[in-house]
Amino acid sequence: MRHLSTSLFMVLCAALLLGNSQCQNNSASSSPTFVTTMAVEDANGNPETSFSSGQTIQFVLNVRNRTGSDQTIYMNICFPKYEFVVLTAGTSTAVATPLGPGGIVCLAIGVGPVTFPAGQTASFTFDWDQTDTNGQLVATGSYEVMGGLICFYSSSLQAPDTVDCMNASNTNDQLSPALLRSTLAPFTIQ
């Protein structure tokens, strides 16, 4: 009888402990909807971190919808859906925005919904020729690149999402990782 009481007590304690664990309370709503990563590759799509001056560098932004349902975000129909910012390593000094909105001519204005299917990854690739914002070849040295989607809170152009996304004017407070912005990926130019 004493053995049965001890066993019953241990089962009751285990049930109480498991009932209060964080694993029990974890839900999909507390997990991030998207995971956004950045890769730096050579022109052939091979991962690389060191490049010769003038060599084409490929930036690949991957955005994965990690939920079990389709997710919709709003994007400007005129501008690219994504942007990259190249920074001098260890600083917030942008030397290039390889896919900035400059030079884009658009006859329509507005924001439209873009749906990311459940569990799918969308990849956005840009081949950078190592030129800065003035069209000059950047100096040799250490750099970092960040990429992200350019999106809006709603179908209104008045409300760019600068918390989770990139913004066409990329201010320094937007150069940190977020839901739809990658972490910084380092590389060097020799």
C-alpha cells in the first residue's frame, strides 16, 4: 500500500510539473510567421565569402512561410518586392543599395497582396557588380549585406511596414534583422 501511495504521489507531481512547462504552452501563434535568411554566392550559385575586385557577387534572399496556412503581405506594384543594402563591415554605413527604386518607371500606382503559400520558401536573387550608389566600383575590404522585402501594413501606400520589412529609403533603424529582413551576411572583396 505504501508503494502504491508513493507511486501515485510521483505521478501526481509529474502531471503538475508537465502541466506548467513552457513546452505545454507553446503555440504556433507565438512562433515567427516567416524566417528570412541571406546567402552570398559567386556567379555560379556557390556559397562564397571572398571575392576579387569587380567579380559578380550574387545575393540570395530566402523568405520561408513556416506556418501551415497561406500568408499574405502587401507590396508596391511599382517597386521591386525586395531590396539589398551593402554596408561597410561593423558599421551602419550603406555603400550600395543594389536594387533601389531609382530608375524604375511605373505607370500604375498602388499596393497589392502577395501570398506566400504554407510551408514554402520564396527566393529573390540579385547579381551585384560591386558598384556603389554613385556607380563607382567599391574599394577592397570587408562588407556585410542585408536583404528584405519592401512591404506595407495594408493596401494603402501611406503605411510602409518599417518594423518587419525593408523600406525603399532604408534608414539606419531599419538595418537590423526583423521578420522580413535578414541578418547581416559578411563577405570580403580583395
